Amino acid sequence: MTQGVRASLSAFLTRAGFQVEAVSDGAQALSTLEKSKPDLVVMDVLMPRLDGRETLRRLRQAGNLTPVILLTQVGEATERAMALEEGADDYINKPFEPHELVARIRAVLRRVRAGVPPIATAWALVSGELRLDRRARRVTFRDQELNLTPKGLLLLEYLMTHSDEVISRERLLDVVWGWEKSVASRAVDARIAELRRALNDSADAPTYIETSAGAGYRFVAKVERGA
Amino acid sequence: MRRYRLLFIVAVLPAALGFLIWQAYRFGWLSDSILYLRANLGLLIFLSGLLLSILLGIGLYFYLRFERRAQRTSDAALDHFSTEHRQFLQRLDHELKNPLTTLQVELANLGDEGLPPTQPEPNPDSSTSSPLERIRAQVTRLNDMVFQLRKLADLQTASIEQTTVKLDELLDELVTEFSATKPNLTLNVPRMPWSLPEVRGDIDLLYLVLRNVLGNAVKFTGPNDAIQVRAFEDTNHIVVEVADEGPGIPLDELPHIMEELYRGKNARGLPGSGLGLALVRAIVERHGGQVTIRSRVDQGTVVALRLPRV
């Protein structure tokens, strides 16, 4: 990230109670990671020398499972899907609300268990009778293929990779649509309704998606890595 | 133009050549002989028709070729322009992001004293707000603008989801929402003998379009001015019109009103980014539709959206 962002973010994260070590590019990040073994890495996609994607790819290829949050540039769905495919644990679009980043960091750290690859890197997600095949962009429920809209699928994917976490409508909107706050509640609620219909889930007694009053939504069922 | 003159000279050439040869016979430079031609009338008519057709065909062929080339040149110019325009938007968005991120983080560094991040935007003009709050409000505004710029740039390339959308339901929803603050708001949508046909597209984007247009009408009219929202079929299109009795848009501003960051004189005192209508136009055009605005100063404005029906 640029020097300005790096310096202010270091200060902010330190104030938030983290121990921070900042480096200026991907190559440095890789060598520092070897030495200091941090609990989590926040990395800009755009970096000099080695960009964030490539750094992440090399890290994962070397078998290093340190959680990574990517600071992404573009709002497009393909770009976001790519971040998860390459093994990022989460991502946040710039410019972002710094408190939101701290919330993301805490959530990822909570999810992480030593030695277990994060669910965000799984190719298939399974929760009971529900199965999401991420590469084929296919969802099956009780052995029947569900006909979801692309955004519905993206939303379900995000909820499942962040299960047991209350995610605000704004955050979901940012993830799935990339932008626009003024349509937030309507757009997200309509897609959640679509998912609930498809999954035969009820808002009052949810098996999968729970409404957290005033806060957002949460995928409550247990999600496992699929074969 | 020189090209055309050349073509005309070529066109006159056979006649000129014929004239010269005729004169040559007349003045005895060549020994003239008379050609007796005998054919049945039917065949003669067919032959002259054939000749005419061949001539017309050749003419048409060259005309079309010429036309196509001209079209290609102007398409390429337009493409080039819109690519450049998009790239500009992307770069602008991109370059604004890092400084904005820094600003936001530093504000958080400075101002954790009691301002939670989700607090509603403080009034930037209020004299009771602290300098920090005022800076925060302006950064929020800048942030929104960068968001909108990104949307605009994204929209040119993003894939548009294709589902059937019932515009009348969206309009119902929006009108109900806005009538809370605007009692003079009416909706006129056909339900008899059949209801408004659906359109195909991205429901969230279309909702955003309707919301922006209706929001504009509400913003730019006085509390007692009426607003009418109406929708109807027009052969292959659905037309949605938002008509208001607001101050109207001066004639010289009309051509620019949908450009990015343009703000009319009447709009300058009001909140807004100057990107709303640009966004409306971009979305409607990605759906294969058109936006037109008719307006008379002191009488009102009609924004019309035409979208292809299913």
C-alpha cells in the first residue's frame, strides 16, 4: 500500500490493540512473514514489485496458512471472487471505514484454527443438505439443483464462508454489489428472501439464514469443507 | 467533397466520350456507318432493364461500401472516446482511493473520542458541530462521490443480470416510500385491461434508476408542487415518466444535465454529487433504453425512461 495508507493504518491498528509490523511491498512481506510469523496479514492488492495476488499465491503455495485480508481496488464481482479463490480469508474494498477493517480482522482471527485451512479456500461448501460448488457456480439442496440468480449465489457463498458471523446489510451489499448504499436494505432483503425461498427456510425459525434484528444476517448452520 | 467531385466526373465520362465519337463521325474524321438493329420489343425491354439493373447494382455497391467505411470510422472514434472516458473515470476513482483511505484512517485515529463509525452524518453547516465532525462529514461526502464514480466506471463493463422485472411493483414501493414526505405525489400505472408488461434486466440497478429520478423530483420541487409518476406501453417499450411542477431546467443547461459532475444553477445550493443522472443514463443505456428530459422554466420537468419490454 502507499506510504500514507501504511503509516496511518499502522498507527490505527496499534491503537486498536494489535502489534503491527509494516512493510512496503510483496517481496518484503514474504521474507518478513518467514521471520516474525504474524497471526494475520492485511495486504493491499496493488503493491510495487510483487502485487498482493501474487504474494498471496506464493504464500499459499509454500503451505503457509497465515490468514490474509486483502484490500481490493475494484468493486466487480469477478475481482472479489478471485480474491477468495486465491486463498484470501476476507477482503475489503478501498476506501473503507477503518473500524470495519478491525471488525474483519477480529472475525477472521476468531474463525481461524491452527493448522486447518480456512473455509474461504474450500472449493465446495457443505451445510447439511445444502452444497455449494464454487468452481461450477452450482448449488444443490436435497440433491436438487437450485436455480439462483448470480447475485443470490454470491450472497449465499459469502454467508457460508462467514458462517456464525453477523454480517451487516451494508457489508453484504459491498460484497455482492460492490457499491450503492441507498438501495441497501431493499436489495439485500430481496436476495435473502430469494435464498430462503430456495432453501425452504423460514425467517422465524431459520435452519440456515437468521435475521439479526437491526444488524444484518447470519448463516447459522454449520459449514464444512466439501469434497 | 473532392471525392464526390471526382465521382461526378467519372459519372459524366461515358456521355462525354460518346459525344466526342459522335462528333468525330459527323465531321468525317471517322467513316460513319449505320447500324441496323433488329430485336423483338420484349427482348429489347429485357436487355435495357438488365443494363439498368447492372448499373444500379454497381452504383449501390460503391455507395454502400463508402457508407460502411464512414460508419466504421465514426464508430471507432466513438469507441475510442468512450474507452478513454471510462479509463479516465477508472483512473480518477483509483487515484482518489488511497488518499481517501488515509484520510479516513487518520480521522479514526484522531476522533475516537465518542464518535462511533455508524453515527449518522453530522450536519456540515451546523455551527454546533466540531471541526472534526465537519471534516468527517466532508470526507464522507467525498467517499460517496468516489463510490459513485466507481459505479459509473463499473457499469460500462459489468455484466447486467437478466431477470424479468415488474417496474410497476418497484414504482408502487417507491411512491409509497416517498409519499411520506411528499403528499402531492401520485402514481398512474395501467392495471386495466392488463397490467404493465415486464422488462428484462437487473432489478437492483433499475430500482436505483427509479429511485434517483424520483428522488430528484422530490428534491427539486417545493413542498406543495405536485409530482406525477406514470408508466405506459409504447409498442416495444415501457415508458416511465416522472413529471414535476418544479422550477424547471433552463434551456442552456438541458444538454449537460446528464453529464458527470454537472450541476445546474438551481442545484448548487442543494446536496448531491452531480452523478445521479449520469448514473441513471448509464444504467438505462446498458439495458438498451433511453433517457430524455423535457423541461420548461417555471413550469416543470418530465424525465422519461424508455426500456425495451419483454
